[in-house]
Amino acid sequence: MPSTRFYMMIEWSVPIGQARPLTMALHSVAAEIRTIRGSVGCSVATDLGNRSTVRYTEAWQTEEHLRLRMQSETFSQLIMLIEDAIQRPVIEFGLGRETRGFDFVTEVRASTR
């Protein structure tokens, strides 16, 4: 878990052959995130074993920055990667003293329609 109170962490468990394409796609997203106002940092990590674990983490200064991120067009790239996964990834949002799951995405994105 990141040291910041406001973060998003997504962890995929994928066959070894899928780790590299997923990691490359996430690095592309991460490069853009690092330049956005309110971003504290972004990382991509891979742990190779029988199945690969790929972890993507974004850290934000405030919950509002995180919410704005989730409403952006570039967030749709992450949604596509989540939906394309053979096995649903673990998704965690740190919101100060509260931790939420994918329901937070649904809530935030529905509030902008």
C-alpha cells in the first residue's frame, strides 16, 4: 500500500505470456499520469512466478484529485485492461481512513453523467 492516503491499486494475476503486454500498456498510462496536477506518483511492478502478478498503483494528493482522475478519458484505458482480463483483478482505493473496491469506480463515474 502506498504511503499516501489517497491511492488506487490494481493487481492482475495473469499467465506469464500476458505479463509483458500488460506491463507495457500500464507503463504507457503511468507516463501520462505522472504529469497530471495532484499526482504524487505512479508505479508498475511485476512479480513472475507460476502466474505473473502485475501491480499498478497511482497516488494522489487528495481524494478530489483521485476522483477527477477516474472521470478522465485516460481512465477508460484502465477500464479496458480490467475488462479484458481473464481473471478479474483486485482493485483497491485508499480514501483516507476508508478502503473501497470497484464499486467506487461505478459511483464516481455515474456521478458525472
